[in-house]
Amino acid sequence: MLGLLPECLIIAAAMHTRPIFQQPFNKHVETFRHKIKWDRGMHSDPIATVNAYKVRIMMMRIFTFIP
């Protein structure tokens, strides 16, 4: 499947949990701006979720010194 299985699993898992991008009352525009940063201009919640997950994993490895 062209090496997309990890991304597909991340998207599938994210669709079955609470949204990672919370939308506080009356802050729709601010929430939208934050999502755009994560999806790199693609306007896609699944892509934003995959990118945020990958950054989280990378940060966990950096700060916990996992090789």
C-alpha cells in the first residue's frame, strides 16, 4: 500500500477518539488557525492529526532519550 499503513492507522485511531484539536466556545477562528499550522495548508483534519502525532512521537523520543 505504498508505505501508507502507519498513517492510515493513525487516522483510523484518531477518528475513533475525541478530537485532538479542541474548539473552545467563541474561538472558532483561533482553532482554525491552529489546525492550518498542523495540516500545512491542506485544510484536512486527518492530515493535521497525522502531523501532530508524528511531532509528538518525535518529541517523546528526544525528551526521553529513546534511540
